[in-house]
Amino acid sequence: LVLHSKRLRIAQAAIEAAAGGAGAARQAQVLEHEPLEQVALLAAEPLRAGQRYTVSVHYTANLSEAFQGFYKSTYRTQDGERRVLASTHFEPTAARMAFPCFDEPAFKARFSIKIRREPKHLALSNMPLVKTVNISSSLVEDHFDTSVKMSTYLVAFIVSDFKSVSKITSHGIKISVYTVPDKIHQADYALDAAVKLLDFYEDYFSIPYPLPKQDLAAIPDFESGAMENWGLTTYRESALLYDPAKSSAYSKLSITMIIAHELAHQWFGNLVTMEWWNDLWLNEGFAKFMEFVSVSVTHPELRVEDYFLGKCFDAMEVDALNSSHPMSTPVEDPTEILEMFDNVSYEKGSCVLNMLRDYMTADVFKAGLKQYLQKYSYQNAKNEDLWNNEQDIFFQICPTVGTDESILQGDNFCRRNQESFSNAHWTKRETPDVKAMMNTWTLQKGFPLVTVTVRGKNVHLQQEYYRKGVDSPLSTEYLWHIPLTYITSKSDIVQRFLMTTKTDVFILPEEVEWIKFNVGMNGYYIVHYEDDGWDGLINLLKENHTMISSNDRASLINSVFQLVRIKKMSISKAFDLTLYLKHETEIMPVFQGMQELIPIYKLMERRDMADTANHLKEYIVNLFKDLIDKQSWDDDGSVPERMLKHSLLLFACLRNYQPCVNKAQEYFVKWQKSNATLSLPADVKTAVYVVGAQTLEGWDFLLSKYRLHSFNLEKNQIALALSLSRNNDKLHWLMDQGLRGDIIKTQDLPYIIGSVARNPSGYHLAWTFLKNKWEELVEKFELGSQSLATIVSEVTNQYSMRSQLLEVQEFFNSLDEKSSQLRCVQQALETIEDNIRWMDRNFDEIKTWLQNKRL
């Protein structure tokens, strides 16, 4: 009998046949295979098929010192007393660190858990407590209800001194938020959000939440953002705790989204689980996608639809590399499995689902999801199971597409559209094959570039594989089924059709000044407009940018810079497009403009091209100057407005825009004089801290506050400010402390290293730290983890010199094969190579453009 086991010391094991079987319990010989994290229990005699056996294993283990398995976490009380708790994190392969088990998602079982603890502590698990038995004066035993059938990675238990607040949902589920006692006043927002969201999901999926309770616990040491253990979701403190007086708008948005994500998993992932980790995106892409669906309904004031687009751009950033991978990818060992927890599984997964929903309509898509969840409840599913289901629903709702009877009102989809173009596209074809279409998105890596050429009324289309840094396109076999959408200067009615061939043509009813494809950026593809196609769009932005939506504007900004990377566009034309941003006020296009322009001067800073870098900074500040000057230094406005304010003021102060620096300095001096008792507006705090941290005295003052319990909600903002110091000793000390985990928790180290790497004074320090501390970083975060990938990417993604490329190559080649072959290492090397080519090609042209175009 082969089980998974990791760092467990097994004293003995026995195998006993159930009643009616032969003989009593017999000792089994225990063989261990450490590299495979397995133990074999060798029975005294052959086990018979069809016979029930009970296996008992006696073992001991230490609480893990990392963030996986059953691990130790610590915190300090208001009075500075250090307290210890123990919590679990098993996904993907760490249940085997807590108990011997079949640690694979397809092995579902019911779990019956008992925990012994001191009376002063509290134990929590997936299911409610049934009874507590006294073992001795100093020990009690908690018995929890038997769980529903579930995978090992979802088992959870915590022993702590947490306090909680609770409410009952309208469907009768008890929701509780647990946290360290001193922070219980910060739990109310999460509790209210969880109640609303759980109610929403029960209604949306039409499947009742199957457990009697749902606990949300804030763990002081936690590597990822959160974890969806059934009935006991666990979170970083910053992902759950909120104080209306101190927390920023961004904090409110991200807490709501993270709770929405974990609660979506109670259905997607927990109730229906992917069969193996190759289809992790079925769990994560869905939960990511459902964040937006649920929060847009339960918390409309957060305007989450404004941020969905950014997720797709993030995904495309890595998906354009040759070292990307298909959403569904074969994986075998724990390192490969961990590597699946990336932007492709999460962000790309959610964007592809959003595209499918837009294509099928929300109602048809939702009906397919419900049927899929009902059909596979308490079971495991594969990629194709989902598509087969969506296909079935499609046939039920649109039995005869192309006949006049097949009208599904209010959706733009299963309907004969008389005004539509004359070619036989999907409006007139038989029902599209959902599975064939979706396989082109899940089984191939990357995404398509659609090139549009308008000649009179004729629109010619061509698709190819978009890939950074390759002059000749990769294998011509790559073909996608692309649900294309477009609007024109003559009609804002969204036209749709499915492109399933390399090239296609359709005819417009009349000639147009411009045509914009991928409306709202609902599709996971980018578009190039040949001939003077871009000129029409750039002109439109200049003359009247509000003619198209803010998402459409953001997607044009993104696309134009993506096209520069593959030599389809000149950098001058991309910069010409950015000129319109002077009049932009919406969050998505402004963010995207910054996202494209800021990294360009960062590349220059790291090549000692200070003159042009400063020139470019000046250009960007001037671009947004009017918008920056309009920002108030208080917490008024909607959530997107407040987030825009936070970003603009931080950007302006970091670039030494004097009005911003003066205001921030004024605030910092007052705040310092009050010994930090003055209440700073939540959304301008970061800018104030960053300016204050530029002096040694200010830096020390901020650090003294970072260490105080009362500043726990501001720790991330203060850490960012501290990491932007120009003093090398301070930066080095900061990273060292993060590794020690005493003053700065190790969970925050990837974030600290990333900030130091983005600091022009610190990027070389961050690289030296990564090299010198690699072994320790691997010990803390595990090979393949997102934390390690974040560190590698952040430290190297702004290198653009051959010497830097060689140094990074040499270092990773000097490591063992497993480390040097990590996907994040391949991506880092590819990114540096791409940066080198980009700078060689575009630097002189940018320099000239900046000299000629003065705002």
C-alpha cells in the first residue's frame, strides 16, 4: 500500500481486515522513499481485492517552519507578548506533511478529525465542533463532525487563541471571521462581504452550500493571499482585515475580491475538483472569473469591471513568451505542480472564460455552469467535461440556429441578424462547436494577433501567433477559433462572428473612417490595423476619445505597445497615440498609459541613460499633470477615483513633481510632530510615507511605527516607503530582516525584494541578495512557488544589457538542474533578451521623438 508522506517519522503501521475478513491487525513493514515523498506499507500477507481493510499509522512530526503543511505562526499582542499558533496549508501537495494519505485531488474521502489542545486555546476545522471531552486538567479533545467527500488539499485545522464575530446568511449558514484578539474590531467588513457573497453564489449556482458553517480565518504568517479549505478558508491578515478609518480604497477592493474568490471555490474546486493538477485552471480561472461576476452584483460601488482588463494584460505579458504554457499542461512532480499557480492558470483562465461568456451570452453560459456543477458534484472533472456541458446547453437553448424561430431575446446571439454582413459567419451557421473552439484556447499556449486591412467596404482578416522577440512567426499550425467583435465610426452596435480560419473577409454595409475590433477587450487577442487603420483610431482619440469606451481606449494603448515589440509598429506612432492621455480621466486608460510608459524609463535608468530617462519622466508627468493637480488630498470620491488618486500622487511624488512633494512633506512633518497620532487620509498615505522616507530621520521614524501593533494595517505602505530609500545600508538591512522574519514577516519578503529591485538605487542590491540567499529563499518558499517566481521576475525584468543577461544565465546555470530549469528562470532570461532587442531598436527613436514633441 503506497501512501504519500513527507517529513513524518512513522513508528509503526498495522493493516486490519474488516469484520468477516481473516485475522486481527497485523503489523506492516514501513518502507520510505524520500525523493517521491512516499511510504510503502508492506502487509504481512497479500491484500485481497474487494476486501475492506483498516490501516492505522503511528507517527510524529514537528510543526513545519515554512508556510506549508501543519505549520507554526507567531504574532505579538498589543503589549508585545509573543504568541504561537498552528495552522495548515495543504494545497497542492502538503497534506502529506501532516498525515500519511493518498495526496492527490482525485482521491476524495470523508475526514473525521479530533484535536487535543490546552483549554486556553481554540481548535477549528472544516466542520463544526460536535463535542469536547476532558482528557486531563491541562488537555481537552475536540471532536469535529465528519466532512463531506473531498480532496486532501482541502483539509484544514487551526489551534490558536483567536476571537470571532459571526452572522447567519439568508440561507441559514453561519459565517464567522476569526482573527487574533487585538484585531477583532477589523473583522466586520469581511463578515458582511462574506454573508452577501455566499448568498449570491447559492442563488447563482442554484446549488446550496453543503456545509453548516463557513469560517474565514486571518493567519499572521501566510504565504499566498488566501486558501479555499472547505468550510475554513484561511487568509493573510491584509487580505481579510479592514478598518474604515485607516484602510485604503484599494484594500477594500482587494479584500472583497479575495473573499469572493475563496467562496467561489466552495463550488468550483471543492464541490467539483479538477482530476489532476494539469487542469488547475478549472479551479483558479473560474474562481478568478467569479470574483468579477459576484462582486459586480454584491458590491456595485467597487466598479470591479474597471479592473478586469488589467488581469488580461498581465496574463498576456507572460503568455507572449515562448516559455509560457497552455492553460491545460501535463505536470508530474510537486515543483511542476506549484509552477501551475501562475498568471496563465488564474488570469488567462478568467479572461478566456469571460470571452466565452461574452460569446455565448451570460444566461447560456450560466446554465451550462450549473449543469456542470450538478453533474460532477463531489467528483472530479477534466477540461473537456466542461465544454461538453456548455455544448449540451447550447443545443437545448438554440436548437435550430439560423431559422427565424431560434430567437433568444435580449442577448444578441442566437438570432438571425438581417443587418448583419452577408457572408456565412456564425450568425447563419449551425451551432458552433464549443469544445473545438475552447480547445484552441486551453490546449495551445499564447494568443492570436488579428491583422485587419480595410479596403473600401472589404475587411480582410488574418490571424497569427503573437510572440515576443521572434521575427519569424512560430509554427504555422497555431490556429484559434476567435469570437471577433467590432464597432465602426458608422455604428456602435456590436457585430460578432467566429473566425476559424487563417484568413477571412467580410463586407461592411458602407465605408467607414475607423473600425475597432475586440469591443471592450472581451476577447483574449490583440489587433493590428494595417495601412492607415491606426491613424483613424489615433485621430479618434485625439478628436473625441469618449466615442469609444474606456476599456476600448485602454486596449488600444496596450495593443500599440505590444505591436512595437514585434516590429509591426514604430515607437513614434505608439508615443503619438499617448498624446491624447492629456485629456484622459478614466482609471483603466490612465493606468494602462502608466503601465506602458513607466517601464521604458526604468529600462533607461538601469543603463545609465539618465538624460533621456529624465526627459521621458518629464513627458509622463506633463501628460498627467492636469489630472494630478486636480486630485484632492483627502478620502473623497468613488472607489476607482480614490484608487486613481493613490496611484497618481504616488507616481508624482516619486518623480519629484514639486507640488506633490511639497504637499506630502508638509503632511509628513505634521504627522511626525504629532508622533503619528495625526490621522492621514488613507489614499494619500503611501505618497506621504514615500516622501518622508527619503531622509534618514524620516526613515527611522517610519520604521519605529512599522514595529507598532497599532500600524498593522499600514505595514505594506510603510514597507514600500522604506524600500524606496536611497541608502544602501537601509535597503540591505530591510531584506535581511525579511529573511529573518522577526521585525518584517518572511511572508512579505518577495514584496520587499520587488520594491528594492524597482528602486533605481537598489536594483543591484536586490540581485546580489537573490544570489547570496538563494538556498535560504528556496527553503522558505519552495521551488516552483509563486513567491520565488515573483522574486526572480521582479529582480530581473528591467535588465536590458548583454552583461546582465550573461550574469543571470551564469548564476542559474551554476545551480542544480531543478532550479535552473524553473519556468520563472526561463521567463526571466527571455524577458531580458526581449528588453535588449527593444532598447537597441527603439532608444534613439524615443530620444528624437521626445526632443521634437513638447507638451
